Amino acid sequence: MNYRSVIKSAFLAATLSVAAPAVLAWAETPQSGGTLHLAAPYGAALKSLDPHVTYNSQDMAVSKAFHRSLYSWDSAKNAPALDLAESVTTSEDGKTYTYKLFDNIYFHNGRKLTVDDVIWSYTRIMDPSKGYPGAVQVGTLVGAQEYSKGEAKEISGIKKIDDNTFSLTFKELTDPSTQFFEAITAILPKEEVEGGNFLSKPVGLGPFVFENHVEGSKISGKKFDKYYKADKPYADAVDFTISGDNSALDMAFRAGELDATVLSENAYTMYKADPELSKGLIEISEVFTRHMGFNTEKKPFDDERVRQAINYAIDRDIIIRKLLKDKAYKATGWLPATSPAFDKDRAPYAYDPAKAKELLTAAGYPDGFEFTATVTEGNSSLGTLEAMMPFLKEIGISAKAKVVDSNTLVDEMNQGLAAAWFRSAGTGPDPLTTLRCFDSRVSRPACNRSAFKDPAYDAMLDEAAAETDPAKRIELLKKADGYIFEKAPVWFNNYNKAVLATQPWIHGVDANVTEAAIIEVDSLWLDENAPGRK
């Protein structure tokens, strides 16, 4: 097996051992027609209709309807799969991948996809003035960083062979499928992006053509008749309800106004106890790590002993059991249990207030301190901070909450304004890319929001990246994850257990471990009982 195959096999085995069944299997033949009613469930608004701009989960859920990337996530196999290309070959050294695009792919404006669109999209993502989140992924290509720094006019690691064939060359041994499957690396049409209307009328390669966006309410699309996948999408239209109000989403689902939605902790408890609603639940161990991030450039969080003290001060078991209603798994590192480099033998931080107090005293804070954490509404953010407050008070720390919307939270993290914050970070599927979010050479907007700087850690990542033996590479990544766990640039809370509620009339819903709310909308279909067919 080559490097790529071993990594995929390891990830597949890890994921299947933890996640629920990867997809709901239906024996019936898919039916065409109807309107899908889905949810963008994590906030009152979308950050942007430009998929390169936003790494917010609900934005990426919506993007699935309108945009496509080189790869997509195959929930049946719990691994990425080629999407826009019919074939890929790998060079002998494992660093160059050559792709042949399908010749029947069209943008919604009627123009055919070519290699030039791939090159332009990846080059755009590396624009240093924009801080696009996909720069972490594209930045793994040869010449990408040089282009970003203005030292080159193009990314040398992207080569056009002909209109349908191109190659990607990576600086290190990298599995491109784990880098280029999310909407942040979607392939976009240059003329539409630069035409001035893209932010209000996005044009992509997806199964649905954009129709309407009512800010803070809904976004809709109609079936794209030239979509490159035969007979798809099955539905004639799609409507996303934009809302971070869990109670409103619950009411809409119970009223039959939503075909599927993710559940909050309280709703999960109620649905699980309901004989009918429980039949449509899909439980998923996501590759997300919930945490409180620390700005290591601001006191007192520049001292690792303070960060460690907070990790020792909190009884996570009580928070998971009582606040989160067991809709979580206790974190024992940055990498989640579905990562191939997850260390199943590593113990979590113990609940040890005496140890926490000792560390604070050693750091020069014997009487504790006060800090403000930027949070959003909800149990995983504001609720968790409030649950932590009594534990922190016990060791002399007084915590205050600054409640903002999700977009403001991201802006404050990216600009280094927040001293501490609560966030659920994508921590997969590729462990090296995931651990790069604490690499001192990675910018804050890209993903190193803690501004963590440690040359010893950077060297660990470089050693892992240079290792050609996949098994040894995984062990090195485990070591790096353990180092981060010890240095504690965040308070490690939990790995998310996501739960999807689905109606009996919707079929083909997949269980996406990278984000439960991101559903492959082109595979969904409604039977004759669906309100959306009437």
C-alpha cells in the first residue's frame, strides 16, 4: 500500500469504530421532484455567500447546494472521494498528483469548467490580503507560500497540462483528498467572482442554481439541469432556513416544515425519549473539538501554567453529563477519536483544584485573576462558560462573558482582539493539517487563533511531514498532539456528538463526520408523503 492508501485505511478504521452507521440505507428507488427543506442551524445569518471567505459550518452546509470542490466527503466510506475529476494518478515519490477533469461539468452561467478555473481558484485562495481559510490547504502546494509572499507570480506546484488535465505538487507527503474536499477550496468562475454581483448572486458548479437569499431568514435554489452527475439532483428545489434558535428549529421540525436538522442537547434528550422521533435520529462522532481558546499573546494566557491550571480546575464530566446531556465525548487532545493519530491511551486532564491552584501560584497569580471570554449564545459556548465559573472561582479566577453573534466572534479571534473564546474547531480528517493550527508559521486568520509559538512543536510537525513510513508518521503526529495537550493553548472540553433528526419521508441523508449539518443535497429525495412534494 502507498502512503495515501495507508492514511485512508487508518482514518476509515478509526472513524468506523466510533461513528454511527455512515448512511441511512433505503431500498426504494429515488423519486424525483419536490422541494427540500433543510436548516442552516448555527446562527442568525450567513457570514458570506462566497465559499472561499467563510469556514463557518452553516455557510458550508449551504455551499453544498451551489458549489463543488475537487473532492467531496463520501459518508458511506467515511473518506474523501474524487468529485470533479474522473481520474487521478500519483508520481513515484508520492508528491505529485495528476487529475483529469470530467468533460461534462458546467457552471450555472452555462460555461464549461476548465483547468484554468482550478488554477485561478487556488491562486485566489492564497491572496495574502484576504486571509482566506483555505490558504492552509492550498499552502501545502509547492510555491504557494512564495506566491503569497509576493516572491512569485504564480503557484509553481499547479501545472496545466491541457484544458482538462492538471497536476498538483506538494512540498511534503500529503493526501490531497483531505485538503480539497471542503467548500473553502471550491472551484469558482473568475468572471462571476470579479463581475461585482457574486456576493449577492453566487454562481457555482453545484446541483442547485441560486435563486434567493433573505438575510437572516432563508436561502433557496432551483435544480440545475446541466449538473454533471446523471439524474441528480433528485429534488426540484432546496430551501435552507437560517436560524440559530434551537427552539424555533425544533418547532419547525415537529410541524413538518423541516425535512432534517441538527439537534441541541435538550432537543436530543426529548427526541431520544420519543417513540416516533427517535426512529429518525442519526448520531455522529464528528471531527470537531470544542474548546475555550486562549490568546497566548495576552496576559495571563501567555503562561502555559495558567492554561494548564484552567484545564485542571474544571470537572468536565459534570458539564458533559448535566449541561450537554451526554451529547459529547471528553477531549483528551486536539485530535478527535475519529483521527488516525488519536492516542486512545492518553488520559484527560484530571479534575484537580489543588494542582490548579499550585500552578497559578507558580505562575505569579496566587490570588487568581479576572478575564473576559467572547462567547455566543448556547450551551456549548455561553452555557459552558457559566458552568465553568464556579470551578474557576474555587481557584480564584473570575470569568465574565461577552456575548456576540458568531460572525463577530470569528472576527475577534482573527484580529487577536479576544483574550479567550469558545469555539468548536474542525480537527480532521488530516491530522497534520489539523495540528498545523498551532504552528507558529501559520497566521491567525488561517487557523492559529491562539498565536501559539513553540519552535520545538514546529520541529515535531516538520519531522512528521518528512517521514515516509506512514505508521511512523502517525506515531510522530500522536507525539505532537500530546505535546499540544501538555502546553494547553486551549482548554480542552469535548469532541462533539452531533445528532441529526430526519423525517420519515426524506431519504438519502448521510452522516458526515466532518460536519453533520453538511448534507450531500444532490442525493436527497422525497417520497410521496413529503409536504415538500405537494
